[in-house]
Amino acid sequence: MSGGEASVVIDVRLRAGAFALDLRETIAARTVALFGPSGSGKTTTLDAVAGLRRPDEGVIRIGRHVLFDSRRGIDVPPYERRVGYVPQDLALFPHLDVRRNVLYGARGRAAAGGAGGWSLRERGADDGTPRSPLGAGSEGAHGTHASVLELLEIDTLMSRSVDGLSGGERQRVALARALMTEPDLLLLDEPLAALDLGLRDRILPYLERVRDELGTPMIYVSHVTDEVRRVADWAIVLDAGRAVRSGAPAEMLESTP
Amino acid sequence: MPVRCKEPGLRGGRADEFRKEEGAVTAELVEVTGFTVLMAAVATLVMLPPGVAVAWLLARREFPGRAVLETFVSLPLVVPPVATGLILLKLFGRRGPLGALLEPLGIDIVFTWKAVVVAMAVMGLPLLVRATRAGFEQADRRYEAIAATLGARPWRVFWTVSLPLARRGLLAGTVLGFSRAIGEFGATIMLAGALPGARTLSVAIYRNAELGRDAAAMTLIAAAVTIGFAAVYLSNRLGTAS
């Protein structure tokens, strides 16, 4: 699934109380921004794509990989979707240190391939003398992992507790954790909303690096025009659960106050 | 599993007579306390798997009969323990549905130490479930959802996220269940009787008081209070520490 040309299809109907989501989008772009006021259905859309919320009907597809199809009775569970999700509150596991947070998903993949792999690495990580950021046994097959840590400059944070991190560091750890699963698609919910302006400018380059160097397709939820302009190459404007406009970010943002 | 204490080698004389009695009291204290703590520990181990499973189900799942299960598990808290004991006796007796199942396997529950464990586990379970369930409910479900997107299957999510986040409730529930097991009387006396060598603190206190052996009863009460104090103190500490 690293084809790059793969399109993401989000064609879903979902009702939750008074709110109704009705999207029929086929996205060919690499980085898509979902843009719109709060309550317009941005997070609900991400939850549906991640498999955390089941649409009433429709199809969700990444390239040929069908994640959800109500007619064919397909509903791939979230742990098999290969969709990375960085939620707005980040949801860093409070009972695990940075290393264990970051490796949580990487470990899951390794464990799915061969049971012995991750326990060895975990033991290596436990002895408190990291030779590489991942601890013993991380080199070789996990080249992507090493480059994620390098890209996001996590190396020096690995032994820290999650509580002690600054806002920007938390953001990078959450991003790294999602990328370590080598996702087919990365979902980012207002990744910069909790950061002050100065910090935003320091995190944005990290996002650009992820986009350019790892080439992971992204759906990026935001209501900040600058961010969208810098990160996204396609924008969809949502309102009350419907896509009201979509197109190149510059055009979309001009017509949005 | 009686804990035997060697009688000190005493010879005749009044002082020796007195010491002999004192020795008997000490022997009973050691035996009964040891037996009670051991049985309560076994009962706690027995109630943990079903207790944690029920707590998790009640905290995390919607299913038909949920309210019935919820009520049923709490029932031993409100039904007189003696009544619970009698129900257990009917279930585990030779002609009871569970007793008949176990008899061909050579497992006899009623009036053995196993009966003590069963009575303690049933009576401790509601407290374990309540505290553990609260622990699960306080843990943000968002963490579990994100763990799933990171590739963790439900079983792994449970062990690596749900259970560690609920650990305070689980610890408090374990201590509470254990303490309840230590103090159990009504169900135990119905199901296990008061056989020598299989007497819990409560049963031994009752027997001694009944026979007018106040000194022996008071010694056992001191032991019961000490264990109870330690357990509640520990549970409160666990509640405040991270």
C-alpha cells in the first residue's frame, strides 16, 4: 500500500442523535485537510475511518483495501485497519513511559508476525542502557522505526515519563507512536490546536517531514488556514455533516472567512 | 490444612498446668489464624478471574441480562450469609447439581476446607467486583480505542491498557474481597461446619464464646482485629498512592 496513487474513498452515512454525517468523497490527494466549524463532523469522520465508529451504511476504502462496506458486510476491526490515529487529546498512555508509548504499535506489528520478537526487544528496553533509541534488537528490519524517531527527534525523550513532556514533545510522541505502526493512512485531529503559536511553527516542519520523507498519506483536521495551506494539497470543507466544497487549499480558503 | 503447633514439653505442677492451658490457647491462635489467612488467600485467588471478568463486562459491555447479572453478583451483600450458605449447601451437597457433577471426579466440597474457600469466595466476590468495576469505569475508553488503532487485539488491549489503568480499583477490590473472606461466618458455618482443624477465626471465636472460654475468644478477636486493621490500612494506602 505504498503506491502513492491510491485513492481514499469515504462514502458514509452515520446518524448520532440530531447529528447526521453524509459524506461521498473520493480523495486522490496525498494530504487532505478536513476543514470546518466544530460540530461539522470532522472527528466523526476520522473515527469512522479508524474503525472506532461504525457508519450506518456506506464504504470506506484505502486503495483496494476495503475497511468498511455495509452492503458486503465488511467491517475490518480497528486493529487490522493499518490506520494511524493521532486524536486531539493525543491519548498518550499515562501508565507507560515514552519508549513504551512509542513502541506500543511497533510491538503489535512485530508480535503479529512472530511472537518472540517483541518480548526480547522489551527486555532490552528495560535494562535502562539504551544503545539505540529502540533498545536492543531494533536495528535492521526496523529501519522505518529508526527514521521515525530521528525525524521527530524522539531519541532523547525515550526514557522520560509522559507526564513530564511539554506540549510540543507530547505531540511528537503521539505522532511517532502512530507512525511506528507503518500505517497506510494517518489521521490527525487538530494536531496543533493545543499548542501556542510559537510552538506551532516548530511542529509544522515535523509534519512536513513526515509528509515528504515517509510519504504517509494523511487526513488532517484543522480550522487554521495557515496550517492547511502549508500541509495539505487538497481541502474538503465540512458543514453540518456534509462536504460543502472541496478543491485546492488556496481556493477553498479564500472563500472561507 | 491445619497448622500444627508443637506442645512445649511440660511436666506436672500448677504453674505447668496453667502454662499448658496457655499453650493450648497459643496453639489454637496460630492454627486458626494461619488457616483463616491461607483460606482467604486461596479464596481471593479463586474469585479474581471471574470477579475481574464480571467487573469488566459490567463496565464495558452492553448485553441482554446485564442488569440481572449486576444484581445477582451483589446479592450476597444483602441476603443473610446463612441463607447464602444454605443455598451453597444445596448446590454443592451430594444431591445438589454442582455436588453431583463434582462427585464422580472425587471432589467433595461440603464440610471440608474447600467449603471454606467456596463460602469465602462467594461472599467476597461482590466487593471485589464493585471496586474493580469502578476502576474500569474511571479509565478513559479513548485509550483502549487508540490502542486498537495501534494494532492491539482486544486481549492485548485488556492486559496492557484496561487492566493497568484500573489497577487502583483492582487492588482495592482485592484487599476488600480478602478482608471480607477473613471475616466470613454465616455461609462458612453452613457449608463447612465447625470441624476442628478447619475452623476460621469467626467460627473459632463463636465456638469459644459459646463454651465460655473467654480468654481464648479474646485472643482470637485480637488476631481478627489486627488482620482487619492491616487490610483496611493497606487498602486506604493503596487508594491514595499512585
